[in-house]
Amino acid sequence: MSTGGSGLSGSHPSFAMRLHHAARQPHNWLQLVKFGVVGGSGYVINLIVFAFLASSLGLYHAAAAVGAFLVALGNNFFWNRHWTFGPGEGLAHRQAIRFTVVSVGALVINLIVLEVLVESLSMNEIGAQAIAVAVAMPFNFLGNKLWTFT
């Protein structure tokens, strides 16, 4: 097995093997708990901002979700970089770009779920947003763990 490089050759362990190995490491579980705490604070911030934008200002739910996302993004990057994963040797601006890319991917998942719940299932917007954020969370954790803060 190769220890260097970042190619996708057959000499690297499979994703499933890496995931299995990672699940057996206690520090990864601690990071997951910390990520959950940070995510929880971001979740609360997201819902408060979403409720304000959608209910108080009357913004369309998708626009309110994007606004809430942007506010929570800054909170989550700061705390994940300084507490959950640590800055490591990564430069803040590079990590911020990666964090944003991963977060935008999670936002896309969030928006799809939100739209289905609100428009197709006639669910309450705030409840739908709460579910949509939770559905996107695992993608967000794995992307940041495996790419942003490596």
C-alpha cells in the first residue's frame, strides 16, 4: 500500500476500508460529537435567521434558506476550524474555500429536501427547514472531515 500521493490508483485503500478504520478511532468519534455541537449551534442560528427572513420579512422560503445558510456558515467555519478539527497546517483562506464548497453541496441537498417538503408535501416551512438541514448534515461532516480540514 502506498503512503504518499493523492492519486486514485489501486494502491490506496478503498473508501469503505478507510471508513471502517476511521470508525474504530476514538478521536474521530470525539470530532463527530464536536461537529454535532457546532452544527447544533449553526442549526439554531440557521432556524432563527430562516424564521426571521421567512416569517418577519416575508422572503420566499428558498431565499430565506440561503440567507440563513450564509449566516450559519461563518459561525460553523470558525468553530470547526478552531475547535472541532483544528487548523492544522492548512491556510485559513484555503480551508474557508473548501468549507464553503462542502457547505454549498450540503445547501443544495438542503434546498432539494426543503422544496420537496414544502411544495410537494405542504409541510410547514420552519419544520421542513429543520428536517432539510438534518438530512444534509452527514454529507457536510464527511466532506469537511475528509477534505476541508485534512
